[in-house]
Amino acid sequence: MGMLQEFKAFAMRGNVVDMAVGIIIGGAFGKIVSSLVADIIMPPIGVLLGGVDFSDIKIVLKGAAEDAAGKAIPAVSINIGTFINMIIDFIIVAFAIFMMIKLMNSLKKKQEAAPAAPPAPSAQEKLLTEIRDILSTKR
């Protein structure tokens, strides 16, 4: 079996395709949650804290300057506010995934708890049933 056929067999297995779909949907979900945090949740929190925009919170290590040729040298800073936004973003994503997994587990438990169909009669039980039926007709 050639390398290409082996790769094709590997890639077409259900769990690999499911994983790829999950990664794509997870990436899109992450963008939605990032927008939720940055555009909807953080502005009201900033207003409640006196107009603070978390993304503007930073510690400037070296201010912006110009070199001898007049070229701008950007400021060097530690962006604490961006880090805070990312932590809130992570917490919301982790909580949403936790709730989704909890929902899936509860649905799986309900499915497992559903009464299973009785097992099909064995060959011996079928034979005994036939004998019983024959005997009941001879009376």
C-alpha cells in the first residue's frame, strides 16, 4: 500500500474528519467569543470602572522617540489590559465548552438510561416455543 493510500485511509477515518470539523468550528467560535468580550462585555465594565478601557492599560518601559534621522521609534510597553482581555476571553470560552460538554453528557446518560429492547430469543427458546405451540394444538 502506497504512502498516499495510507494517508487517504487515515484522513478519511471518521474521528480524523470529526476532529478537523471541531477545530474549524472551534476557531470560528473563538472569534465570536473574542468579539463578545471585546465589543460587548468589556465596554460596560470599563464605563462602570470610570471609563477605563482595559486594552489601554499598559506599563511603558521606554517611551516613543525619534532617532537622529527623524525616524519614529515605537514605545516599548507591557500590555496588561490586553492580557486581562485574553484572560476574560479564555474564561468565557472555557465555561461555554464546559456547559456544552455537560449538556452532551446529560443527553448521553438519558440515551443510555432509555429502556433497551428485549434481547431476541435464543435458538433454544424458539425451539421450546414451537414445541409448546405444537403441544397446545394437540389437546
